[in-house]
Amino acid sequence: MIYQNEDQLKEGCQSILDWREGDVRILDERSFQEELIDDLIYTAVFSPDSVIQEAAAFLIRRGAARLGIIPASIQSLYEAMGKGEVSGFTVPAINIRGLTYDVAQAVFRAAKKGDAGPVIFEIARSEIGYTRQRPLEYACAVLAAAIKTGWRGPVFLQGDHFQINAKKFAAEGERETQAVRDLIREAILASFYNIDIDTSTLVDLSHPTIKDQQRMNFTLAAELTALIRGLEPEGITVSVGGEIGEVGGKNSTVEELQAFMDGYLEELERRGPTLKGISKISVQTGTTHGGVPLADGTVAKVKIDFEVLQKLSETARARYGLAGAVQHGASTLPDEAFDRFPATQTAEIHLATGFQNIIYDSKSFPGQLRAKVYDHLRSELKGEWKEKDTEEQFIYKTRKKGFGPFKQELWELSADVRDEICAELEGKFAFLFDKLKINGTRQLLDRFVKPVDVPLERPAALKG
């Protein structure tokens, strides 16, 4: 049910949740988990009344906190990785573009079955736009999924690729930078306590020295880090990531990493001698976002330079105390590649398109809806159809942009269809958690991560 007004919301919550004393109290945990949470998340996402959406979001976030489900920073665990106190696994960062509530449940189920520890839920600046999921909505969907599945403990929400667009920056640098500043503020308010700054788009290889090539990258990364430090709630150190090479470009080098980090730390100290820097560094080792589609729509096999990845991770830890290197664009790699990441001590890998492909290509995905989405792409995005691309390549490259316009239709697929699709996804998550060696690491969260419960102001609809 999608609550349309305050009366419906209050009636639906009656005898299950109470908020008269300011914070939320759970009166009937079973009904909250099994029934009410479905209505609250659908209301938070789809109610036509923004006041009711705000109220539903508050109830989800505070209800989650009451159950011990707390948005957290992964900073302390990454610091332990940087010191060599823990190792042997790679943290998966999962981008969910569609069916977010259901897909997040599949992630939590796989994590619970494997006793998995660190798993990050993330969304990129670009994805926020084309999937039509603002940070608060995304956070609520993930937290609601945690409630639904019985997850307890920290939940890591991450802003992925909070990226400066190079063309927009060249035309209006301050305006483009301000857009990223505003997004950072919005994300932190929505409990995103992990943020990846991506100013690598500003690397200029025309300069004669590596430091000058990286200068704009590390200068702006330091500025945005300082902004984050001024916005983080008391008791929380937001885990910040940097990036030295745009994914899809040339492979990164140790020299580039050192030039970036030395310049970044100098700039950060200038803004505040006690400011904490980044905890990890994203690099390029041969992948592209989404993979490279062939003429028939299948994805070309990509060869990652694991030797370079290992050297970058080792340098990041030994010289700068970082958790290690971060690999982007990994979800479409062949299955046999994934156990190489823990072996090379990669700190984190980002996974997105492969899960999107499972959704669209599932035998359970309604053919009529798929055709409707593809027709929309052909008519509305024909300007993105490159002359050299086949129709299959065009569809593969653009179908990620079908999740936003058809969000409600996807969420309202029959329960059987959603369950069948998510069973496929859960199998994939379980496989990845095993290969990345995070199964059996749940105790590390209890040891290193101490979530801070940040209070929220009660919305107008729940006052009085």
C-alpha cells in the first residue's frame, strides 16, 4: 500500500509504531518487519505527497535504528587494513539501479547465509540521475531491506563517483564544483558516511610532469575532503575515496599514485593540519564501466593487469596507510577473475552492470515490459546511438537508463516475478562473497566498526 495522507499513514502504523515521545518505538516487531515495512518503503518512494514521503522515510530510518541497523562509516576497518591488522578479503561495493528494495534484500540474505561482514551499498552521481533515486530514497530502500531480512548491525551507504564532469568544469568550473558540493551535503544528511570523490576527470596528460598532470585532481579532491570533514556528524569519520585515473582510460602507475597522494596531502594539510585524508584510492587497470559490448550485444572479455593492481595496493598501504587500491568496472569480468582480487590485496571492487544484466536478461523478466523499455530507449535516446554501433550495442549501452522512467512498473511487478529475479541475483551475490573471501568475516564488523546513531528531526506530519 502507498499511503496517500497522514490519516492513512497513522492508521497503518497503529499498534505497530509509536512516535509520540519524539523518537520511534516499535510496539510489534513482527508486524513491522513482515508487513508495515513494505508499505512504508513504497510510500517513501512513490507517495504523491512529499510530506508523507518524508514521514515514511523518518519511520524507516528510526525504526531501523531501534533494531540496531545503523548507517556506518567503514573508515575504522579500512584503517586496520592499512595497518596490516586485517587482510585476505576484498570488500564488494554494489550499485543497485533498479528494484532496489528487492535487490538489497537479496544482498542481505546472501550476507547472512555466508556470515559475511563488509558489504557496501552505493550509488553514483550519474546513477542518481538516470535511475531517479535521490540519496535519501536509496538509503531508505536499503535500510528497509535490512529490516525485512532481519539484518542487524552496520550498513555501509556510499556515494560512488561523486564526479566532476570535465566538459562542464571547463565551461563553468565553480558551478560544476558547487553541484558536487551540494550532492555531498545531501548524501551525508541521508546517512551516506562513505563518499568516493572522483576528480580524476580533470587529470591533464598534456602537462610535462606527472604532478602537474594530477594537480587539478589532487587540489580539488583535497578541497572536497575538507568540506566532508566539516559536514560529518559528531563521532563519525566519513570514509573518503580518491581516484587517480579515469576508468576506461590508460592504466594507472605507481608514479601517478605517489604524485597524487603527495600533492593531495600537501593541499589537505594547508586546509587543516589535523584533517584526515582518504582511506583508499581508485585506479585503472584495464576495465571499463559496463564492459565493452560486441556487435551481438555480448560483452568482450577484459584482461585486468593484476600485477599493476597489486603494486598500487602495496604502495597505497606501505607508504600512505591506505586500505589499498579500488577496482571499478568489475561486475562483467569472467567468474574466474574474482578470487584474484583478495590474492592481490585489492581493498574494494565496484560492481554494477552485471547485476543490471541479470535483471534484464532473466527469463522471469516480463517480455512485454522489456520491449516497452527498449522502445523507450530507441525513441528517447536515439541521440546516443553511435553510427558504428549495432542495435544490440546501443541497447546494451543505454538500458541502464530505463530504470528511472519505469521504476514504479518494476517495483510493482508481481511478487513471484521479483522473487525469481532476486533468487538469481542472490546466487550471484553468494558466489561473489565467496570468491572475495568476505564470508565468515562478520566478526570484523563487531571488532572494528562502532556505528554512531545520529538523531533525526521529527517531520511535521508526525508532530502533534
